Amino acid sequence: MTTRREHDLLGDRDLPQDAYYGVHTLRAVENFPITGTPISIYPDLIKALASIKLAAARSNRDLGFLSAAHCDGIVAACEEVRAGRLIEQFVVDVIQGGAGTSTNMNANEVIANRALEIMGHAKGEYQFLHPNEHVNMSQSTNDVYPTALKLAAYTRILALVEAMSYLRAAFEAKADEFKDVIKMGRTQLQDAVPMTLGQEFSTYAVMLGEDEMRLREAVLLICEINMGATAIGTGINAHPDYGRIVCQHLREITGIPVVTAANLIEATQDCGSFVQLSGVLKRVAVKLSKTCNDLRLLSSGPRVGLGEINLPPMQAGSSIMPGKVNPVIPEVVNQIAFEIIGNDVTVSFAAEAGQLQLNAFEPIIAHSIFKSVNHLRAGCIVLADRCVKGITANREHLRRGVERSIGIVTALNPYIGYANATRIAADALMSGRSVYDVVLEEKLLTKEQLDEILEPSVLTVPHLFTPTRT
């Protein structure tokens, strides 16, 4: 294997000649063998870094600090990375010390070495174009890294919202399909009052729609960036107009409505927007997990559970019990939710642990949020395609449940009074007869009155009534 030699403050190191990363990246790979997962697992983060380096090069050219040749080389290299090339060259671990410096160095070196090739030089010939002096001009890890996290998170959140909308549409379709299926609602796992299965499924759609709005609100908070802050927010080594110009270039390059923070010192140390975003992701996960709990419970059985709905069978459920089928899709989404709740705790601790002018723990914040977003997105699509769309209702079983339930006596309260309704409920429960039959036997209401009161279209919506007794 042919190699090239590079130098840093710790000495000389040999690298593979075909590697686009350099000595700083090599040391980071050796220092942080933590997860075995490189940052290339998050292509949107890599593309965000390239967008920032591209915007910075154009800004420095506009300000007269970067030659046209250097700018053109950097821009061309960045465009290639943004198009998906060289992603595999981003090799540092997702969890790393140094507040993201290793990630920034990795980006500087890959872009510099590719730019050198484009300009007709060999990798490592940094006298012609340098990773730090040219690619990183007017920048610090402390403004590049958090800005890259926000750009990448913005892109991934919109993809998650799209997946949630897809799942919501699946629930809405089922709500419409089941709109005439009468069943008993439950509170505290006890019979409550009748509703339709369509109403039950519509709530899952509404919950998703609410959380789509919350995510759209949260994503606006991460549009505030601190480019131009450099090391701690004072803007050292950057032109006074650089922050404004680079923000404008970033908007044009990415299409994301980024704005420069009003106070760059505050913005460089504050991780509040990530805490807010993580909290909303946890909210989505908790509500989606509750929905999956319901699906598992409603489909329990098939003979000795609730058995109200059927989930589509996906795979054999047991190595010892023939014919057993488990609710594996809701189960995997439940587990995603558990992970996201843990990720939110991690983000909270990492944000709290920041000290003075910088938070050194943004790498774990990034890893936690990206995992949450990506896994939630995948979970929504899987739940829609491999579960919700194939759900069927056990209509006759649900109807019989309503007829047998003591809970329908609640609908008779306005007509026979609470005391009579309580006595009727107890009698029906003890004797095993239906509420309908007991009321008729005691001649509290006529058959015509009962049929009208207990009509499914009346039981499941608010309606006007005329009490027959007080």
C-alpha cells in the first residue's frame, strides 16, 4: 500500500495515499473507537458540513480573503460531497471528545484533498490549499458543528413529518372504513359506553396530526445559527460582515431559512433548541407507543383476548407453539419509543453539562437526535405498511359485546334515573341477562323507546334528549 506522510503538532504520521482524510482524522479514529459507527452513517450531516464549507468559501471570496482559484477548488469539492461522493471518507466515530472538532477536521481534510486533486495537485500537498487555512477560513468547530447539526436535523425532521403524515393517512382510511362498526369503549380497562371503531382509529390520526404541527414548530427553532461566532461568539478571525454574508449563502445553497442569532456568544453555548426538539420527539414517541399498546390489546387473542381487531400476520410467533402469531410490528415500534425516551434523557444531560462558553457534548446530542428521528421515521412507515393498512375488524364480535355490556345502561340515565340505572346494571350483571331485557321486564321503558335510545347512531354522538322521568 502506498502512503503519504502528514504532520501535526504531535508529529508525523503515514496515511494511505488514496485516503482523502488526513492526520487529524487519523488520530481521531485511533482515539475514539467507541461505537464502531462513523459519522458517514448520517449522510445529511456530511452534506450539511459540505454546504457550510461551500458557503464559507464563497463568503471569504466575496470579502477578498480567498482567491478565486482556491474558492473554485473548494466549491467543486463541496458540490461533489453534497452530491453524495466521498461520504465513506468521513470516518470519525459518532461519539467523540473535542466538541465535534474531529468531525470538522475530517470535513476540512476531505474537502481540501479533493480540491487539491481538482486543482491538479496530489493529496497532502497542503502548501497549495490547506484544510485549516483555506477550507476552515473564518470558521471554528464551535460555529460549524452546531450549524451542521441544525441543517441536518432540519432535513431529517421534514422527512419524519412526511412519514408521520403517511401513517396518519393510513389511520384515517381505517377510521373511515370502520365508521359504522359499533363497539364498547373502555376506561381503566372496564366497559364504559359505546363508540365506533372508526372513532377509536380517528383518535390515532388526530394525535399524529397534532405532533406533526409540534415538530414543524420545533424545527423553526433550529433555523437560528451561530456562523460567524468562531471560537466563543466574539467573532475573532472573522470579518464583521462575514456572519451576515455566510448566512445568506447558506440560505441560497440549502433552501433552509436560517437566520443569524442575535447574540453569538449565547448561541455558541446554548443547546436549548436541541433540548426542545428532543422533547417533541419524545412526545411523538410516547403517543405512538400508546397507540401501539392499544393495537396489541385490541387484537389480543385470538380466542381468549379482546379479539376486536385482527392485525395482519407477519411471521411465525413461536419456536414451540405452532400457529402462534404475535403483534411484532407494534412491538418494534414500542421499542423505538423506549429508545427515544432514553435518547431524550441523554440530550438533557448533555445540554445541562455544558460549561461556560461552549458545550463539549454536542456529538452525543447529535447522535441521539439523529437516531431518534431516523428510527421514528422508519417506524412510522413500517407501522403503516405492515400493520395498519391490513387491520380488519371483527364486526359481529364487537356488536355482540355492545349488546351484552352493562355499560349501555349509562345511555338510559336521563330516562330512568341514576338509581334505577344502577339497580338495573347490578341485576343484569348478577343474572347474566342483558340490560335491554331487564328494562323491558320492569317496564321502565317501552321497546320502541329502548330501540330509539340504543340506536348506534344515537349512542356514539352528542344528541338532544327528553327525559321520561326525573
